[in-house]
Amino acid sequence: AQSVTQPDIHITVSEGASLELRCNYSYGATPYLFWYVQSPGQGLQLLLKYFSGDTLVQGIKGFEAEFKRSQSSFNLRKPSVHWSDAAEYFCAVGARGATNKLIFGTGTLLAVQP
Amino acid sequence: SQTIHQWPATLVQPVGSPLSLECTVEGTSNPNLYWYRQAAGRGLQLLFYSVGIGQISSEVPQNLSASRPQDRQFILSSKKLLLSDSGFYLCAWSGKGHYGYTFGSGTRLTVV
């Protein structure tokens, strides 16, 4: 069965600094990989996804993520963080099949200092 | 365009009372539908999913049930709520291809 680990529960960065959020997955084959963002009290919004092909994927709001098969990782990056990026970020892995089930990590809460 | 509606936004219910949360999708047909529960520090836990009318799969044993009476309607229910049922409930839909989910805005349930 697939699983996702987000080792950082909480991260604080200064506005304008670079950001990297870690995500490690466990799955027997090449998975579908996703990053979502959640503002307080809201649903989740899809930032980006990886299915196949180019291992560096671009998403909305200036985010990107890199799939590294050898490390079973799919880390999220942004070169310069804005105060509006403060939110909770979730990595998810999906198995290939008809149900499209996604398994989510426990999330990383990002705080942005002025 | 497709939209997903989830209501109510907040709900406070006494222990032992029934529950009904509704989720509807517009602008698509035959979607996959999902109910997740989010508890602090525990991420999102998949509760139920449905690939078609009347087809419900449960991921974890619990006090809740789900139904899909119409193609684009997904209902989460309980006959008697427990304190442990408190949480943030999210409905989501996806197409048959794996393009990710679209989530509703969630329901904050507090059982008192």
C-alpha cells in the first residue's frame, strides 16, 4: 500500500527567502504525485501534479516540484516566498487504477515572517 | 465549468444525535466522489469513496456511513454521533482519469 511522509510539521521562513518542503512516498511502482495547499478553514487547492515525463513540474503561484525516483521524493520548492504563501501544504500519492484514491501526508504548516 | 458544493459549513451536534452532510457536484457526469476527514496533525484520512451510483467503498471501520443516491450527490451520515467524530470533513471529486481532486470547502463538525 502506498504511503506519504512529510517530515516537517512546521516551517518558518522569512518573506523573500527560498522554500523547500519535503515529501517522501512509498509505492511499488511509479505513482501519481500531487501537492495541495490549504488556507485555514478552507478546502484544498491543487498546486501541481506529476504523472510521468519531465521530473521537474511547474505549478501555480510560482511553485515547482521535482520527482526523484531514487530517493522516493517529491519536494516542493519556491524561490521567493510571499506572505500570502502562509498555509498548510499537503503531499499526496495516488495509485494507478480506476478508483483514483489519494493518500495524503500529515501536512506541513508554513509560517512566513515579514 | 465544474463546481462542488458542500454544506453546511459548520455544525455543532450533541453526542448521540444523527448526522447528514451533503456534497453535490455540477458540470460533470459519473465522477468519482470521496469523503475525507481531517484531524489536527493527522492529515487527511480517506473515509469513503464511490465510483458510481450506489457503489460505496469504506476505507476505515467507524461510526459513519456514506451513500450516493444520485450520480453527483454524495452523503455522509451517522445514526449516533460520538465525540471522536468531531473534525473537518471534506468532499472531493475526480474524473475517471487521474487528474487530481477538486475539493469542497469543508464542514467543521463539533460533537459536544
